[in-house]
Amino acid sequence: MIRREVWYFDKTGPENTEACIQLLEKAAEEGFRHFVLASTTGASGAQAVRRLAGRDLNLVVVGHSVGFKGPNIDEFLPEHYEEIVRRGGKVLKATILTHSLETAIAEQFKGSAPTLLIANTLRRLGHGLKVCCEIVMEAVDAGLIPEGEEVVAAGGTARGWDTVALLKSAASKRFLQLSVLELWAKPRV
């Protein structure tokens, strides 16, 4: 039997990032090796890499794809990209699996599509948990995280982190094999 303390935050947002980084540090101390962290601008990713530097970790920071906010817009700041890579992390700017193509089609044709249903179902457990599931699959799809491994993931609702979970990784093609093993932190709202 495994016993863990779960942290519940009163609200969403970046004020929870520090607590989430503490959970990441604890996970590294416990021997977890694979970490996948969401970071729109790279700020929280760089902060975590600073704190986790010098350990034998496979750390992947996942940002939005270029163009997510508009044509040719890259939200990931170059200085954060450079710091993450310099400190041994990897950066992936990926298409959000439950968003881009089907959102465009659903908006155009006034309907819904399976990945939008999946996204909205995952949001019932928290937006950050939806993000954790997406970024782990994106990192596996890119070959940056091995499939079938325990992966610590951090995500959030808007800026910063408010969710930390342990997942068994899977490629998006094998989404139904993705498993949320443990939920370590989330907002109660």
C-alpha cells in the first residue's frame, strides 16, 4: 500500500507554483526520473529546472505550439528556452492534442468532436489534470519520454501550476492506456 498526502489549493493560479515545485523536488528525492511540465512562456519551467538542476532527471518542458495565440506568435520566451536547455532540460512546443484541429472544425460546423469531449471530461477533474494528460502524451509522441513509464507531470489552469500528478505514460495513439496513477495536488474549484 502507498500512502500519500494530497495538497488541495483554495483557488487556481500561479500562487500555487511554489508548492508544486516542492512536490517536484520531493518526487526527485524519491527517485522519480521522468518529469513533464507545462509552461506557456517557459517561466515556470525555467524556475523548476533551476530547482531540479544537478540531478539525473529527464525533464521536458512543454509549451504551446507556435501560432496558438495567432499567426507566427511564439509565447515561449527565448531566455527561458535557453536557460532550460542550458540546465539540461528539453523544450517541446507542441499542438495541444485535444484542441487544435477539432476545435477549428467544431467552430466552423457548430458541432463537437471526440477530443473535445475528452478534454471537457478531463476538466471535470481539473483543468490542470487535463493539461498533465495532454503534455505527457505529447512528450511521448515526440520521443522525449518513454512509453509505459511513471512520469511526474505539472500543469495549471492559466498561468503557473496548480496540479501535480503521477501518470503512466502512453502515446496519443494509445490514449486509452494512459493512466493517472496518483494525484498529488489540485485546486478544489
